[in-house]
Amino acid sequence: SDVLGQFFYEGIVLFVVSLLVAFPASLGLAHLINSAQWAMEMPGASMKIAIQITPYAGAYAQALVVVFIATMVATLIPAWNASRIPIVEALRK
């Protein structure tokens, strides 16, 4: 009911905040790794291979969906439990 809606609203707010933090952080980390020009040596290879991270929209879209579903599932259990407790009993705790 109303408690369930409040928990889901909180879950959506947490999802948006995490999106606003993680998206720029991941782009910045990719840029940092690319600008460091790191290379790794593969066994049996004659030269080192440069490490390059290329962010693409498909990966971000998939991550967005997975994180949204995980956030909603994570809010469902406490929301369901809280909505089943009588108000007077919840206030005593």
C-alpha cells in the first residue's frame, strides 16, 4: 500500500543517485586507463598489447537494466515485510 510505495520511491531515488555517480565515474576511469597507455605482455607474443577501454552504449544500457532490476528486487523484500506489519507494532520497534 502506502508503505510499499514509499519503499519503491526510495529504491528509485537510490537507483538514480547511483546512476549519476557510476556513469561519470566509469567514463573517467576508462579515460584514465586509456591515457596511462598501459600494455600487457601475452605469453608467446613478440610484442606487448596496448590496453584500451572503449565504452559503448549497449553495455551501459545492459548495466542500466540489470541495476534497475536489482534495485527493485532489493527494495521489494523490505517493502513487503514493512507493509505487513501493523502500524502500532512498527511504532513500538
